Amino acid sequence: MKRRNDLKKKVRILSLFLTALMVISLSACGSKDSSVEDSAQQNNTVESDQSTKEDTAEASTTGEASQTEDQTTESEPGSESGDILVVYFSRTGEQYTVGVIDKGNTAIVAEMIAEETGADLFEVLPDDDHYPMTYNELTDVAKQEQNDNARPAYAGEVPDLSRYSTIFIGAPVWWGDWPMIMYTFFENNADVISGKTLIPFSTHEGSGLSGFDKKLSSACPDATVSDGLAIRGNDCQNDQESCSMRSRESYLYSVHSASYTEQKVV
């Protein structure tokens, strides 16, 4: 009887032990599941934060790229070439081979160069415009000025030439030379032109550049004079695409030549 009671007692203790063990195990599993769930939630939060940071960085990079692209667009030709000037003298009225024109041949070339390079323009205008509008009378006046070695005055205020490193200078060929009014410009501004790159261009009907480059070098000895550009007046009026292409080629060649000369001097 006593042994049976001891056995029952042991069974009850064992049952209580197993019950306690089960409770502990279930509690541990619940804690583990909760920990896993919390860990997963934390990982999701980290991934979400990382994704947000990546999106923010990508948006920032995209914004910076867009801003850089906008800045690049804003700095395209015309704005980066602010140190170039085109100075020119031109005439309208009756001209050889092209008849009566509303825009001078040299003015057309000057505007093409300015468009290609983003340069500023300055037109040399006579202070006393006594030049005839008919061709034969115009050539007579031009010849008389040359014989007199005249220095006709020009109107208006010349831009601040110190701002420019390269100056295109153009005019029609009059009796194998620059119009005398251009020598007025050269002599009045020789000191400021000193050290700059000068690129001569002419409009003509067969005389080419007529030594514009050499005569410009003599008038402005302290400047660097590049090879010039000569374009027929007839082409200016009737083949402007060709004129534009030649203006672009002349500019690129002259800039390259000037850069090469500077490297040799240094």
C-alpha cells in the first residue's frame, strides 16, 4: 500500500515537471518567434531607410546632373566667346557686279562671323557720310582720299577694346587697300590693340585680300595679325552658305595659328 502511494506521488511529480517543461518550452518558442518577427521588422525598416537614402541620393544626383546640363546649355556659343569683337566698314547702294544692295557685302560677312563666334559688333560709320551711292562716283571719292592720304573721322564711341583678345577687322577693298577711314581707326586705337590677335577680312570682286594683313601689321606693329579671309561681294549676296562656312573655317584656323604662335614664343 505504501509502495503504491509512493508510486503515485512520483507520477504526480513527474507530471508536474513535464507540465512545467512544456510551459517553459512554449514560452521560449513564443519569445523566439517574437524576436524573429522583431528582427524581420527591424530589417524591413533598415531596408526601407536604405532605399529612401538611395532614392534621395539618386534624386540629388539627377538634380545635380540636370543643373549641370542646364548650365552647359546656358554657356553655349555666344556666351563663352565674349572676348571677341568684329569691327567693320561697309557700304550699301550700287556695288560692282551685284547692283544696288540694301546691306553691304562686308556687313554680311561681319554678321556671319559674329554669329559663328558669339562676338560683339562695331560698325565704323563716317562722321560725315559724303560717300556717293553710285559705284563710279564712290570709286572716285575713294581714290581721292587715297591720294590725299586722308583720315576721315568716324562717328560714335568705340567699345572698350581692352575687353577683347581677338578682333576681326573687315572692309571692302578700295583701290587695292583699306578704305582710308580704317586707318583712322587703326591709328586712334593702336595702343589698345597692342598685344591682341587681329584677323583681317575683305570683300572684293577679284582683288582678294589685297595685302590687308601686311598693311594691318604695319599700322598695328605690336599686335599679332593672323591670315585673313577674302570673300567676293557677289558670294556675300548670292551664296551666303558658302560665306558662312568660310568664315567659320577662317576663325578656327586663325585661333589655332595664334595658339601655336604663342606656344612657340613661350
